[in-house]
Amino acid sequence: METRLPAHLEVSALLRAAQAAGDFGMVLHKGDRDSGSILIVVVENQGLGTLYERLPERDGTRKWSLIKAQVSDNKSEFDDYLARRGEQDRDLWIVELTVADRDRFIREHLSPT
């Protein structure tokens, strides 16, 4: 099992990584400072989001996985999903990152090394 950074430090690092690339990030829902789970909504310039969450693997590690993708004809479904998750888990962090190059950001910051 891998050692985990406190949630607030990981969120701060993700926000700074987005800002360093000239992108924008904000916290939509603030969860437990140390042990809250983190959802990341990566929004491209077209306004569509993809949702990532770090899920436990069989080997004890936790890897970022694509959970949901926003479709242009039903944006409210995506927002409703986020609202439900926030209500179900008060310790949950929801972070929105608006990035120019989604694939680059995911490769550099959410892919396993």
C-alpha cells in the first residue's frame, strides 16, 4: 500500500500545476483536510468536462480513472452527478481544472509514473 499525501496538499499541487501551465483551477467542494477523496473535473476550452477519481487497485495502489464524461446534449446530468456525490460524501473534494490541453495535463499529472 502506498503512502498518501493529505488531500489538501494534493489539491493544492493540482491547482498549482494547472496555474503553472497557464490554465485555471478552483475547488468546487472542499472535503476533509487530510483523508478526503478527490474528484477532478478536467474542462477543456470547449466547456465539456471529464471526471477522474483515484480508485483502489488490487495491488493496494490507487490510480486515477476516468469516471464520467460530459456530453454536450445533456450538461445538467454531469452537474447533477457532481452535486449528488458531494451530498453523499461530505469528506469529498471536487476540483475543477480548466485546461487548454486535457491530454497533456492528464498525461503529466494524473497518469501513473
